[in-house]
Amino acid sequence: MIDNPISKPVKTRHHIGQAISVRGLRAEITRADGLNAKIAVFLTNIVGSMWCAYLFAGIALIGLPPALKPGGEGIIAWIAQTFLQLVLLSVIMVGQNVQSVASDIRSQRTYDDTVQILDRLDIHTDGGLKDLADRIDALDAKIHN
């Protein structure tokens, strides 16, 4: 019996730890060319973490009491201009990182499945595509003679 060559689907939630980890930060910074690129990689990885989202939420909450005082910006403006902008920046970056890791793994699995399918096609067609091409050439020769 032949095993099913198609891999199981990749679920995004299994890759959150890999996407938000700062363990590989030093390696990523080392791979970047130039000082500006190294700074960009560092800041992107730091801001794109849930710890930064928690920090930004704390900073935003510190600004809530002045926003609620008379003459302050008000709760709606505080939510839209302060809380959402600060916190969602990091959360969206984390989500994109998680989806990117899952997408990379899905792509690798698709490639592996394709290679496995092509290998099985060659094994089970008695020589694969060359035999088919030879038979077509033989039929073509018979037709033209």
C-alpha cells in the first residue's frame, strides 16, 4: 500500500513561538549588510514582539487619565490616536511574522510533496516519461510510413 504523499496542512498557531522569538536576532543582524540594515532588523524584531505590544499598551494606559479630564482629548480620540496606533503596530507585526513562518513551512512541504509525487511517477511508469516519448515516436513513425 502506498502512503499518502500529501502533507498535513500547516496551522499558523503552531509557529507563533518561532516567529516572536528574539533568540535568532543576533544571527539576523549579522546577516544584514550595512549599519542601517542592522539597525532596521534590530528595531523591526523588537517592535514586532508581543512584549513591545504590552509595553505600548502600558504607555497608552498611562495617557488615559489625562485624556478623560475636562479639556482632554476624550475616550474616542484616545482609543483611535493613542491606544490603537501604539498597540496594533506591534500586534500586526507579530501576526505577519507568524503568518510568514507558516507560509515558508507550507511552501517547503508543497515542494517536498511534489518531489515525492514525481519520484513515485517515475517508479510506477516503467521508465517514466522516456518510455512514453519513445512509444509516441514509434506511433508517429508507423503513421507516416
